[in-house]
Amino acid sequence: MSVDGDLSASLVLRRGSLARVGLERIALLEAVGSLGSITAAAKQLGLSYKGAWDAIQALNNLFDGPLITASAGGKSGGAAMITPRGHAVIGAFRAVEREIGAALARLEAGLATAPDQGLGDLFWSLGLRTSARNALRGTIVRVGDGGVTVEVGLSLGDGLEIVSMITRRSADELGLAVGKPAIALIKSSFVTLARDAAPAPNRLAAVVSDREDGEAASEISLALQAGKTLIATLSRPDADALALSVGQAVVAMIAPSDIILAVE
């Protein structure tokens, strides 16, 4: 195998097929830690405020506790700080990065004198990508009994729970069991909003944290309990009819059959 320049790798930590943390997001965490502001960190890294905020929300959703906490201020520059969990994630990522760097240096030295045996293919793999805007990590608290379909309860922390309805065969193939972690994947178009609704599964109290309007549709960012967030995509007329604005309390509703479960 011929090598042009130094052998390098792009590190993404994952369990199973779902990506967790890459270098860009670690750099964002570190910038927030040093600058104390999401706005300043985004500017330093050449990101939009929304891009940085979306990345932070995704990280907070995928771990068992928030990595960054932020006070009010938005684009004008509220204070933000890394939690102990966030520092632990940064430390773990950098430790793995150092070990991989050392391993690549040894491997490059060996490949320089070895015949090409197709080893280059070993350095590339395809990570799972999904169109679902929402990926919420939680712990399975119940797996219902039933025939063809079963109800699976997923705790997201602080009393926040969602319910997924999947086939019994899928539950068995995934090895779902109480106490095991799982990730709920929800397309933003499957999240509907109302000003008020009677209590029921997957009717979640939320507060609008951002609204971005397009010509025909509106993307609504929602703050939930436990530091979790949801993205809902509504038609522009529906969003206007609900008079959705930042700070507005709403109820987010998701059909159990619209929640896909993934395991690590």
C-alpha cells in the first residue's frame, strides 16, 4: 500500500452503529469551556449560533446527563459551562485519540515495508446516518406482553418517559429488556404540537426554545424535562395558528408507532 504523507484518522466514538462524538463536537465543548459562551465558541470555530446550539442539544440528548448547561441569552451571549460529565467525555475522547495516534504511527511504519494486501480498506467504515432529527437516549423501564406488537417504555430521566410500539419480533431481535439502554429515533415531522392536551402516552410538556420559519414550513425547537430537546417540523400555517414563539408552553405529541428504537 502506498502512503502519501502521514497516515491519519478521523476519530468518532460510538457504541453499536450510532455515532456519538466526533472531533468537531469535542472542539465545540472545549471552546465553550474556555470561553464560557456558546456564541463566542461558535464564532471562534466558524459556526452559526444555531449550528452550535443544535450540536450541543444533540450531545445533551445522547448522554445520561447534560454535557453543557446554558443560561438565558441566546444569540446575544448567555453564559454556558461544561458539566463534570462533559469534562469526562472530553477527557475520554482525547485519551482514545492519543492511543489511536500512537497505534497509527506504529502501523504506518509497518505498512511502509509491507506489500499491499488491501489493508487500506480496514481504515474506512460507513457510519449509520438517519434523517430523524431527534435521537433521545434512555433506559428501558418496561417491555409489555402481547402478541404481534409490544409496548416499550423508555425513561429519559427526571420522570420523563416515552412509549414506543414495535413488533414482538423486533423487540426480541434487539434484545430489549428492562434496565438496558436504548435510543429513540423520531422524525421531526412526526412531532405534533398543541397548546393544551389531556395526559396520555407521549404527550410531553415543552417550552418553545427557537423557531425558524421557511416559506412553507417552520422548524420548532422544544425544551423538555431532564435537559432533553425535541425538534418539530410544522407547516407554516399550523405554526402561525398556534402563535408559536420563544417561551411559549406547548404539548408535544408523538404516536407510539412513530418512535423507532435502536440499541447499542
